[in-house]
Amino acid sequence: MAEFLTKSRARNIFYGGSIFFVLVFIALAVQSHHFVVTKSTAGAPLTEEVAHGKAVWERHSCINCHTLHGEGAYFAPELGNVMTRWGVMDDPEGAFEILDAWIEAQPSGIEGRRQMPHFVMTEEDKRGLAEFLRWADQTDTQGWPPNDAG
């Protein structure tokens, strides 16, 4: 004759399964915490200049056109790896000079091309923005987005 699941067996399965999955959850939470703490994605310290650059990024709503590590609009180029693409990742002064020249040259006036508006910024704002973009470029994004030229 077939045996049926009794109330006590059902209760034991419920409690045993519950305890098992609580232990699995705790083990995964501990492993995740260890991974986040020991494998930080920040590649550089967060300085006052970087924080100022982030404020400039937000004040001018750069994310409305650009993406930063895939977040934002896709109207203009990705800026999460722009310093690597420009070849000035390890040169703070070069990063500022290229960014300053780019901002001052906008809009380019080329007919039929998407145009970046001209933003009036202080030198401190541009230096901060350059440092913020250098900081963002050092973030470990596990290979995303690809550093294609362009």
C-alpha cells in the first residue's frame, strides 16, 4: 500500500526546507558582502575635485545626452572610458586641456551633425569635470563598455 504524507512529515519537510534555505541565504549574503568589501570597483579615491566634477556633470545634465558606463541617453558618446580613448588617462593636465578645448569648440557648426551646446564653465568646473571623467574611467566595470575608438 502507498504511504501518504502525514501532517508530521509535512511539518518536518517544511521546517527542514526552511532551515536549509535560510542557511543558503546567509551563506550567499556573507559571500556577497566579502566580495563587495574586498573587490571594490573603485579604482581611485574620491577626492573633492572629483566630487566637484560630479556636481558639474549633474548641473549641466550631461547624462541627458551622454552615457556613463551605459547609464544615460544614447544621443552622444559614452564617457565612462573617454580618457582612455583620448590617451590621457594618466595625465591630469592633458585631460583638462583636451576637455577644455572640446568644450570651447562646441557647437562645432558642422551641418547635419549632432551638436553639443556651448556650456559656460569656469576653469575649476572644467578641471573638476576632467577629474570626474578620469575617476569614472578607473572604475572596474568588468570590461563594459568596450574601449572602441570613436
